Amino acid sequence: MELKIISPEEVKQLLKEGKNISLIDVREDEEVAEGKIPEAVHIKMGEIPERLDEIDKEKEHIIICRSGRRSENVSLFLMDQGYKVKNMEGGMLAYGDHNS
């Protein structure tokens, strides 16, 4: 099965429309300290396996990192575990201003 991707622009649009979407930021603490999408839940990449019970299997989740590479790995891992996920392409670098 192929990994679905979503663009930062699409994510911004969904948030602007007030859609109830699940965003999971898998970056490290110091990266998140520089700013994250307010609606995103922070679960570090290394903690994903032990925190699977916090991730709802019924929902689709958008996985976010700095550039899109770690989130791609996490997305593939979660897909293997039976989760519905999309990788935000380009990560926070492409998302731009974290506070907008």
C-alpha cells in the first residue's frame, strides 16, 4: 500500500476551515520548542512505538517532522501497525511560519 501525502498548504487549509484533524509532530523537544502547529500533538519519533495506545486507530493522522523524512518513516511504521496516516510533505520547513 502506498503512503498518502498531504501538502503543508492543504494542512493549513483544513485548519483554517476548522476541520477536526489529527496532527502528530514527531520532532525532538528542542525542535518543537522553536514552534509547532498549535493543534499538533507532540510524540517524539523514538517514543511512537511505546505510545501507540495514545493514537486512535479509527482516525486518520497527519504526521509531521522538520523536513518530511522522519515523518515518512513514522508514517510507514504506523501503516504497518494498521493506522490511517498521511505524511506532511516537506515538513515544518515547507510549512513556514509556525505561528500563522
